[in-house]
Amino acid sequence: MNFLRGVMGGQSAGPQHTEAETIQKLCDRVASSTLLDDRRNAVRALKSLSKKYRLEVGSQAMEHLIRVLQTDRSDSEIIGYALDTLYNIISNDEEEEVEENSARQSEDLGSQFTEIFIKQQENVTLLLSLLEEFDFHVRWPGVKLLTSLLKHLGPQVQQIILVSPMGVSRLMDLLADSREVIRNDGVLLLQALTRSNGAIQKIVAFENAFERLLDIITEEGNSDGGIVVEDCLILLQNLLKNNNSNQNFFKEGSYIQRMKPWFEVGDENSGWSAQKVTNLHLMLQLVRVLVSPTNPPGATSSCQKAMFQCGLLQQLCTILMATGVPADILTETINTVSEVIRGCQVNQDYFASVNAPSNPPRPAIVVLLMSMVNERQPFVLRCAVLYCFQCFLYKNQKGQGEIVSTLLPSTIDATGNSVSAGQLLCGGLFSTDSLSNWCAAVALAHALQENAIQKEQLLRVQLATSIGNPPVSLLQQCTNILSQGSKIQTRVGLLILLCTWLSNCPIAVTHFLHNSANVPFLTGQIAENLGEEEQLVQGLCALLLGISIYFNDNSLENYMKEKLKQLIEKRIGKENFIEKLGFISKHELYSRASQKPQPNFPSPEYMIFDHEFTKLVKELEGAITKAIYKSSEEDKKEEEEKKTLEQHDSIVTHYKNVIREQDLQLEELKQQISTLKCQNEQLQTAVTQQASQIQQHKDQYNLLKVQLGKDNQHQASHSNGAQMNGIQPEEIGRLREEIEELKSNQDLLRSQLAEKDSLIENLKSSQTSPDTNETTASARDSEQVAELKQELATLKSQLKSQSVEITKLQTEKQELVQKMEAFAQSVPVPGESETVLAAKTTDLEGRLSALLQETKELKNEIKALSEERTTIKEQLDSSNSTIVILQNEKNQLEVNITDSKKEQDDLLVLLADQDQKILSLKNKLKELGHSDEEEDELESVDQDDEDDEDEDHDRGQGDV
């Protein structure tokens, strides 16, 4: 024990070999001591030395420490010391600052020890099992050790955990630990575990990670929480980023709705701490992960709709228009709103209706554009506003029309009290700031993207250049500024606008070519040999001239396609023109802009290309190259083919419309059929109810007859006759009421039947004969309509048969009622003489006997019918059993035939093998030099064997 006290007592360190010897003796103590206390003290001593002497302790003690973890699990204290020691060996966390070289050596040392530890996968599995221990001194160092392993060799450790049974589930239990230290370190562990591993991300997500993490964020105070909220948000990003399955699970679990309280930032005086800014920044990034343009369109669209429905978009717009928001948060909020509304019409319409809290209120779009064209605003903020404007106009023809309409003469506010979006764009387009020129030109180009109507409308825009001079068109003013030779960024922006404007718009091309100075300017720019900085402008000029050729409708005689091609060939040369056109896609900033829609540039000088414009270049570059090399005859053929294709397209569109209309008619007919079926079922139910009521009346009538017969036999007194006379009218009244009710039901059924008849007639009259020129699809639809007609006719016949049945039942009921009335009239009345009473009694007894006889005959008839039905049922059962027996025999015969065929095939295979063997034996005999007689004997033996086999085969076939 004195030795251990010397080690633990902090005495001055001796030479290097003394510490190594000390560590070796401690390792021997751990390996050889039989007492647990001795081993525990030795491990504790190793722990105290492990931070200062990582290499010595790691190289000598790691194997012994792992054995302690395996053998001494019952003692939590020694397990905790061993885990702490391993953590100190593997981890690179050092409190004191070290030099760069020393830090690199330390990191390499940790990676080497990690590789040694995970070389045996059982070590990682053992560590996972130790995490199930609830003891703080075991679980916490285990979490830290596993986190350190993942930091050094993440992919290898991830793979081991992935194949370990319940490995990820054990780690998920850390989030439910009541001790915040373990829970928070568990979040850090899951961060390292889920980094760049989609399989583990899915497992963690389906282990209810979203629910637990969102609960932790709520408990910690959302955006006002501490660093724990930051760690949870980073983990959520790991789970959702580039993982479509988890994103879908997050949306379907209604977790998007739980994100709304994050952005309730309160009043502007609440303060913005550094941690709050960090948390809110990560929250905005998490929203962007769900609606990123790189996600599948369907998933992005569903998330966008969910964010609008739960009010998240409205909350973001509130932050956007609030005051006192830090610049980086405002910039990220603008980017987030941009991607939430991108391509979603509902969200774009809502954003267009948002107003800034100013006096008078101004649309949010106008306020943002004011920031974009203001050169005093931060560059990052201006880029974010441009991205927001682009996303607002993406696939939004309604929004594009609203922006362009603010430039038209009929909609401009003459009083000048309010500034419109169009006026701000024009102001930025012609300002002295080159960045404002580029941003305004690109923003206006997005207002024309894939919208031929707005391209034509923008040709109407007139600008007043100076007092006394006539106004000029916007197109002419752009070309004038381009020819004046301004900054490269300004010229690039104007060329992007012109190329977007003229593409797919022959009318705009005609207006552009109508100015006689434009084509010479472009050819001059392309033909000159300028420096590298001007090569991009030359390429864009070549693209603009190529668009003027490709989309030229030959309406101007001096600038027809063929003449422009000849001009290029004379002044520039086709090869030189194509080379200059290729300068665009070869530019170093082109590929960077083509990757993501968001304009993300480190500085204004790099702001050259727009993402949508790169797509346009990729689409038109090859087409323009082909158009330059085509001859006039090929152009004519291509135009004819285009016309033919347009005709075919119109025919196909016509048939599509016809098929669509027939589909609608079919759906309507199917709905009507379903309605008629429901009504038919209701009518059948009514018929069944009436039949049961009539049967009840029959039973009551028979009961009355029996009772009356008994009364006449046992009671002949006048008082009994009077009592019968008193009961009978009540029964008759009730029966009459039921008859009236049945009559009303019958009238109702007849009216419903008439309605169905009229509906069927209308359906017949609305159905027209199919056109002989319709496609196969329309003929098939007509056949379906005919089938529906037939089904309607069947329903009609069923309704008629039901009506006949109802009439029969009512007739029977009326006959019964008449008999009962006649029976009631025959009852004696008080005051009559005994002779008359006796005569009536005799008559009544005769009638009762007749009725009883009739009842007996009906019963006999019913009995005969039931016996006949039983006989038929027995015959049917016997027939079914016979069929089943025959079917079983047939199946057995088929099985026997199959077996026989298999045996025959096996015999044939054996014969083929025997022939092959005989042939090989013959060859060997020939090689050995045997005589022909021996070969003939062998052939005779073979022939005998074949005859025997043939006989066996024939015998087997006969048995079959």
C-alpha cells in the first residue's frame, strides 16, 4: 500500500523508465491480484497516470482494463475506474493549450488506440452492454468513451453498433435518463453516431427520437434554451438532412406543427443573446432541410403545405417584418421563407398579401426589393432578398403577371405616392451600382421565366429618358446601355435579361432585330479579340445572336435566318462563333451557379451567373450550334415537321378532351347506378316489411277464426255475442288503418319508380353514338356506357317485378279484410229474435267450416311444396357429392400420369447414359486392339439389354 500511496500522493516524477516500471507493476497487480480491493486500487492508480502518460498506460494496460470490464462487472466502482482510464487514453481532450504538432500527435495517438480497441468487435458490444447499467459511475464514463471512439473512427464503430443486437436501442434509452448530464452527453453521442449513416438515422428516427428531442427542446425553453437545445437541433439536422424516409416520417408524425412555438420570439426588447441567435439560426436551418430544393418535389410540396396550414409560414413572416432582429437571423429568415414558398402557389399567394407594419402599409415584396437595390445594405442580405424574389416567382405565373403589370402604363400610379416593385426594378436596372444592375436584371428575368405572355407584355413598357425626348422602350434602353460599354457585371446582367426575354418569344426577337444597330454591335463584340475578362461578354453576345437566329420567324426581310447565318460566316466564322459560345459553360463560376438555386457568393465580384440562366444555356447551346450549321433546306424541312407535329398535337389534344369528357360521363353514370342500387335495396326492404305485415294479418285472421269457432261451440248466450260484437269493430278499424298505410306506401313506391324511369330515359337520350374517327380508348368507353345502360334496364325490370309483387300482396290483404268484414257483419246484434239468431248462427258455422277447410287445403299445399323442396335439395346434395368424388378421381389420375411421365424420362436418361458408356468402352477396345468379333459380341449384348429395357418400358406404359 505504501507503493500505491507514493503513486497517488503527487510526488515529483522521476526518470521516464521509473514511470514505465510503475505502470508495469500496476498492470501486473491488476492481472494477478485475487482480492478485488487490490485490483480496484491498481486501476484507480492507472487512472491517475493515464492523462499524463497516455502512451505508456495505453500500450501496457489496455488489455488488462478490457479484462476487468469482462470479469468484474459486479463491482461498479472498478468498472467506472476502468472506463475513465480508457477514456483518458483514447480521448484527445486536454485542458492546457498545446502546440499544433503536439495536438496532431495526440490525435494520431487517440486514433491508434481506438483502432486497437475496436479490432475485437466484442469490446464495443461489451461497452454497449455496460451502458444498460443505471449506476452513474458506469453509464456516464461509458457514454463518453463510446463518443470518443465515434469521433476517431466513426464509420467503423457505426458498422459494429449497427450489427450489434439492440445496439441503437440501448443508446436511445440515454435520452430518457433523468440525470441531465447523461442525457446531454447521450445527445452528443447520438450526434456522432448518426453522422453520414442513413441506416442508423432511420433506426434512431423510428425509435421515437423526434418525440424525445422535441420534448427536450420544449423543456429547455425553445429558442431561449441553452446549449442543450443547440445539440438537439444539430442531432435533428443529422436525422433529417438528405434522408427522405425520415423527412416523410417527421411530416406524417405531425412534428412540423410542434416547430411553430420555436419562432415566437416575443417583443423586441427581450434581448438577443448569443446562444439564442445560435439556436434560432439552427431552427431556421432545420426548416430549410425539410423544404430544400434538392429534396423530391412531392416531399417538399407536402412539407410546404403543412407549414402553411399550421401557421409556421405566418410566424416566419412575422419575424421577417419585425424590428430589432439581428442581421444574420433576418438573412436566414429570408432564405427560409424563400424555400417555404418556392413553387407552392398557396404559400406564394399568402406571401404576396403580407404587408410591412409601416404607415402607409407596404407589401413585403416592395420592402425587400428596396433593400436589394440599396447599395448600403449588407451583401449577404441583398443576395437573400434576390433569392426570395426568385422563389416567389418560381412557377408562379400569377405573381409574374403582377410584377410585370406594375411596369405597364395603364397601372403606374400617376400621383407617385407609392413605389411599386416594377419601379424599384427599373431603378436598380439603370442605377450606377453594378451589383444593383445585376440583381435587378436577374430579378426581372425571373419575372419572364417560361412565360411568353409576360414577355410580350413587357414589350409595351416605355421609359422617359429625359425631359423633351420621346420615351423609349425598355428593350431599346437595355441595348443602349449595353452598347455604351459599362462594367462587366452590368453588361452580364443585361445580357442575361435579354437572352431570357428573347428565348421562346419570336415577337421579342422581331422587336430586337428591328433596331438596325443591335446586330452590328453583337457581331462586332463577337469578332474582336479581347482579354479573358471580356470573353464571358463575347460568349453571352454569341448566345443572344444565336437566340435571334433560332427563334426567328423570318418576319423581317433583312434579318431572316439565312441572312444572319451568312453574316456570321462572313464576319465571324462559324467555328469562331461556336468557340465564343462555349466560353459561357467553360467559365469557372458557371458550374458553381448551376449546382444550387440559391445565389451564394463570397463577394460581389463572384456574382456573375444565375442558376436558372445556366439551365437555359444548357438547353440552348446545342440547339443553336445545330441551327448555325443547318442549311436553308433543312430549316424548311424542320419547319414543316414542326407544323406536322403541331397538327398531331392538336389532334391528340382533341382526343384527350373527348376521352376526358367521356370519363366524366362514366363517373356520373356510375354514381347514378350506385344511387339507384341503394334505392333498389331500400325498396326491397320495404317490400319485405309489407310482406311480413301481411303475413301477420293472415295469422291474426286465422287466430280470430279459431277463437270465434271456440266461442260458438261453448258459448251461445246473447251476452257473449254482444261482447264479440264489441271487439270486432276495433280490429277492423286497425286493419283499415294499416290498409291505408300500405296504400300510401304503394303510392310512394310507384312515384319513386316513375322517377327512376324518367332518369333512365334521360340517360338513354344523353348517350350519343361513338364517332367513327375516335380512338380505341373512346370506343372502349362507349362499350362501358352500353354495359351501364344494360344494368339500368335490369334494375328497371327488377323494380317492375317488385311493383307487381306489391300489388299481389295488397290484393291478398284486401281479400282478407273483406272476409273479415263479412265475418263481422254476420255477428248477431242484440234485440233480434231467437229464430233469426239461430239462422245466422247456422250460416256463420257454415262459413267457418268452409274457411277451416280452405285453411286445411292451404296447409296441405304448403306441406307438399316443402316436401318437394326437400327432395330437390337432397338430389342436389347427392349430385354435388358425386361431382366431388369424380373430381378427386380425376386429380388422382393426373398425379399417376405425371409420375409415369417422370419415370419414363428417368428411363430415357439412364438409356442415354448406358449408350454413352458402351460407346466409350468400344473406343477403349479399339484402342487396346481387340478384334471386330469381340466388338460384335459386345454390340449383341447391348442389343439384348436394349430389348429388355424396351419391354420393361412398354410394360410400364401399358400399366399407365
